[in-house]
Amino acid sequence: MQLSSKDAKKMLEETIGQTPHDGWIYHSICVGDSAATIASSLNLDKEKARTLGYIHDIGKKINFKYHVIEGYNLLKKLGYDEEYCNICLTHSYLNNDVKCTAGGIPEDIPFRTNFIINHEYTIYEKIINLCDLMCTNKVCTLEQRLIDVMLRRGVHSNTVYHIKEAYKLKEYFDNLLGHNIYDLFPEIKENI
Ligand SMILES: [Fe+2]
């Protein structure tokens, strides 16, 4: 079953006040709207990009620490197509590697580790990877977001590896677009 961006937003809004804090909900809206802007500039399906951004962290509705797996299981149980379920798994990991993430090396959950190694990331998944690293509750530079994460979650043995891959991902989109991706978001200047 497909999921519209309208229903995805409803799913998010229903959760306001139901979890330890609402920050992730406004972050998810920022990720979805930024993803739609990028998709539109690349002549992709902007509503699909928006939906995937809105739901990427939906597992936080159930459990913050295990939101990746919880989100995947929740959307599966609700009967949504693989691409919607998969975004919950892929959004935090770059370079097909669960170790390439913010906040330290995660515990080994074999299903997740194997999924990430074997999965061929779609362009939409790469857009969400990047937008997750460009959005607090508003769109900002990679540097701002990475520092925001480091201040909250610390610096770990994989932090430099993750930052390097994050820069590669931005460069990938700069090249696809033929200009700096920040040009799509003039509001970044006001958000600094
Ligand atoms: Fe996120």
C-alpha cells in the first residue's frame, strides 16, 4: 500500500505530546519538506520524497533508542510498501554500513546490519540520508547539524568516518544538481 504525504503528516501530528519530546516531529517535517525541494529540482517524485522524510523517524512514536527497527516493523504491520518501511532502516546509515552513523557504533542487530550491507540505496533514500543531516527543526548546513548531534551525543570512534561520508553525500548531490545544494535553501543563511 502507498502512503501519501498528507497521511504521513497526519501520522506525525497524531503523535504530538505522546512521546518524551516533540522535537523529532518538527525535524521530520523539515526533512520531508527539504527532501521534496531536492526531488523537485532533480525532476523526481517530490511527494514521495516528502512522505519518506515525514516518516523516516516514525519509530520514535514507539521507542527512541530502537526507532529504526520499530519504525520498520510498524509500517510493515500497517501494510505499507517496502520503500516506506525501508526508509526507517536506511536513514541513519551512510556507505552501506551501520557503523557509518552519528552517535557511536550501534549494537549489532543482525537483521539491520545485513539489510544495510545488501541494500542498494535508492535516490530517495540518499536524499533522506542527506536531509536528515541538514535538518534540525529547520534546514541548516551539514556542519551545523553534525555539531548539533555531537553536542548531544558526543564524539566517538566512528565520528570522523561518518563526517567524511556525509561530505561525500553532499558532493554527490552538488554534482547531480550542477550547483551547491545550499542554493536550493536560501533560508539557510537566516538559520545560521
Ligand atoms: Fe531524523
